[in-house]
Amino acid sequence: MSMKKKYKLGNHNGLECSRIYIQNKTLAEFGFKPGSVFVCEQDGEDFLLRLVVLEDDDIVWGEPHTVCYKEKQGVSVIDISGHWVRDIFEGYTHYTLDYEQGVIKVGGANE
């Protein structure tokens, strides 16, 4: 099963279009549970970024990230931001999320 949604790129520390903030119950349904560790990989032209959940024995290059938990809403949260997000999504105002089990494909989009 897969699901695709579109969101506006956020701003971070005054830097436009530099934040991807995902907060919903869908994350956990597709394997991104609180405490899960994932990596961001640049991937081809159709989808610019892939978020991939890691298994305990996976070895990765680069910096892994952790899925957080927003207790009041009872949902998982992924918050990635910075110059590198802006650089990857340069020219876009929005991003799409295509959920698959253990993978979220993040693509650039405009209104």
C-alpha cells in the first residue's frame, strides 16, 4: 500500500524553503515509529530524497536521524531542515510525500 500527499516547504531560521516537517499517524503505519532511526538519501530525478528506516544491524554513511514523538497529539514527527534541504528543493515551493513500508519518497512540487 502506498499513499501520496503534498505540503508546503517551511522556513527554518529565516531560510526560505528549508524545512520538511512531517507530523502524523501515517508515519508509524509505514514503519516510522518514535525512536526509529532513518537516513536521507538523494535519489534520481523523479524523487529527490528518500527517507529510509534502518534496521539494528544496518551500516550507513552520513548522519542518521531519529523519529520523534509528539505526546499531546500522539503522533510521530520527522523534522529535517537546513541549507541542504533548500539546495535539494531549489525552485520548489512544496514537496510531496509518497509513503511505502519503511520508505518515504520526498519529491519537489509547486502549487
